[in-house]
Amino acid sequence: MFGRLGAPEIILILVVIVLLFGAKKLPDMARSLGKSARILKSEAKAMKEEGNTASAPAPTGNEQPPAQRTIKAAPGDVTSSRPVNEPTDTTQR
């Protein structure tokens, strides 16, 4: 029943979406969806890098704490940048 979508069905769905949301809102929705995808990608990359550094040997005590990271929502988007306070590991003393 819903297995095959042809060109007429896809065009009808797109027309309904344009009628529901309006032509002005669609670019803004696409832009915000793109920003969300970039944030998700950068967070996943940061988590993967954090996982790789977690398997590194423990610090000897002479090392300085890592610098504070800044997560950006989009390249060049300075208004939504925010510093991130990384949690410190208090289990090792």
C-alpha cells in the first residue's frame, strides 16, 4: 500500500508541505535543520576524540589542565558560540 512513491505522490506531498508551512518559513526551517546537523556532527566528533584521549595514560601531575573548548553552531556563527566547562575527574587523587 505505502511501498511505492512515484513522482505524482512526492509532488503532492511537497505541495501540501508548502501550503501548510508557507514559502517564507521553509528556508528558515531548512537553515535551522542544517545548524542542528552541524552541532550534532561536532558533538559526535568531540565525543569520539574524548573517547580516544580517555584511553591515554594518566597524567603525572606536572601537566596543565586542557584549555577550555568552544562549541560553534555553524562556521562563522559567533552569536551562538559558548564556552564549555569540561567536567574534571575527581576520582583520582
